[in-house]
Amino acid sequence: MDEKHYTLALSRLRGISQNMAMQLYQQVGKASDIFLHHKELQDLSAEGRKRLNDAMKGAPEVLKRAEDELEFAEKNHISTLCFNDTDYPARLRECDDAPLVLFYRGSTSLNAQRILSVVGTRRITEQGKDICRNLCRDLHEAHPDILIVSGLAYGVDIHAHRSALDFGLPTVGVLAHGLDRIYPSGHRAEAARMVKQGGLITEYMCGTNPDKGCFVRRNRIVAGMADATIIVESAAKGGALITAHLAADYNRTVLAFPGRPTDRYSEGCNALIRDNKAALVTSAADVLELMGWNTVPKQQKAVEQQIFPTLSEEEQRIHAALANTDGLQINRLAVLTGLPVGRLAALLFELELKGRVKPMSGGNFRWLD
């Protein structure tokens, strides 16, 4: 048995929570050591040690279940992504409740430079359909590699996927069940296209029913994988608003399309905007502007390279984000540059030593011309 086998088994051990499994994994460093040397582990409370020892009584069963799942994955061209794997979604890894293991079938990188989640009501209106199509069409014109993430559900989800497929954007569906099925079954055709132009991803093993709780947990992956979450349409309550709040908790940008006060399926969007929980957008141009993804003309890029010949590509991304501003906080910079907060902090420190960046009050950073 290899490390992937043990990691998958750890994520399914009965008697310990997902949070405890993750803490053990990060503390020990190897899932195999947890299984093979759990009685020797240090720094566990008496209660934690008892829970782990009790859970290990079911180790043979869960290891066999993990073996069966890995065999299914291999036969069906499914990648099993463990938390520390290079191909694991890096943005999701930054979230406290990220899954220990993911299953992925697809052709696109889950660490694309730009990723947007597009969500909304299952009762999409004609206006919502138009928003999805216009958004994906115009995003493709600006950046044909923007990855669109959604949940393959009825309504806004499936129309976001369809629009992305039709206009040539890669798109990934986050499932609330295993990759042995497609739910809803009516979306099989889109799912097949997505495997070739994006992919399907889930934290659930085969045989998992698409129950309500699975959909709720699925939302955190939709929010955590992306730089920003866009709500196209939403009633006053619904899964899209849960996803929006999760995105905000992860310090990701939340964007919403407004509607008329009398539009039932714009109530949620209007409330997010009213309460300053989401930025108002009306087009792809607004999204690109707010995300700092506006295309820079080649001539301007050449001038920047002449002015800043000693800056690395990552440092140039920081400069582009801070240029013409009075300063930005590190979380906002992470969104605009696509850099993990840890890496960004190190780069900002180096730029400060070079005299290029100055830390300001309120946790802001300003570029020094």
C-alpha cells in the first residue's frame, strides 16, 4: 500500500472528524505513519488518543474500501488528489476545511491562473441565461483560459457550464456524489463535454448518494477553488448565498448581478450588494476590472519590462496590482495577483528590502515609484 492509499483511508476513518483527520495528517506528515505508528504518536490529548485508537479498530475495513476506490479510479481515468499533491487545487488548500482527498476526472489544470465560480438559483430566468452567455462570451474574448467552476445543478449552474463550453472556456463541475454517476442524469451530455474541456471533481467516494448535506458541503469547494464567486441570480435564501458567504469567509471576492426590486430571483443578489457583502457587476468588463484582469497591451508590457528589468514575473504581478492605488491589503493583493498569501508575504518583504514596496497603516502595502 502506498501513501495515497493510506491518505484516502485516513479521510474515511469512522470515529474521527474530518478536521481531526486533517490535523493529524498535517501534524504527522504521512498518513501511513498514522496507521502504522498511531500508538506512538506524541502531542495527542488523552481524549484524542482514545478516539484515534478506537477508530483504528476499523482500519482493515477502511483500508479495503480505499483499495477498491483506487482500483475504480485507475480503471476510469480518475485522478486521486491528496492534500499535499502538486495537482491539488492550491486555492482550496488555503481553506481551513479543505478536503483531505479529492477525485478528479478531466483535462484542465485546477490551478489555472484565473478561476471564477458562477452560481445561482435553480429556477433561472431568461435574464439569468442571458447573463451566463454574455459573461462567458466576453470573458473568453479577454482571457480564453479563465476556468469557470460551478456545481452541475439545475438552473444557473448548468447554464454557466453550457455557456463556458459553447464559448470555449474550460469549466469544472463540483459534484455532491461519487464519480460513478452523474446527477442530475439529464446533465450527462454536458458532463461528457466537460471531461474534455474542463473536468468533474468531488470529495465523495463511489456509492455516495447525492443527499442534501452533500450539496451543502460541496459549496465550500465551489467557493474555495476560485479567486471570486459570482452570483447571477438568487432568491432571498438558497445554496448560492451559502456559497457567497463561504467565499467571503475565505477572503475571496464576491460579485453579484443586480435585479429589479420586484424580481424574486434577484432578492438575494440585491441583499448581498445592499449589505456590502458583494460588489455590483453588470458585465464581464466589470468582473475583469474588479479582479484586476484587464488585458495589458503588448506595447505597455514591453515598457514595463524596460522600466522594471530586475523584477520577476511574480513581482511584476504585484506591481500591476498596486500601480495607481494608494495601497492594498494582502488578502486583496492575493486575489488580484493569484498568488498564495504565504508566497505573497515573502515577496512583499523582499520588495520592501529592495525599496519597491512600503507597508502602510491598516495592513496596506503601497508601491514606491
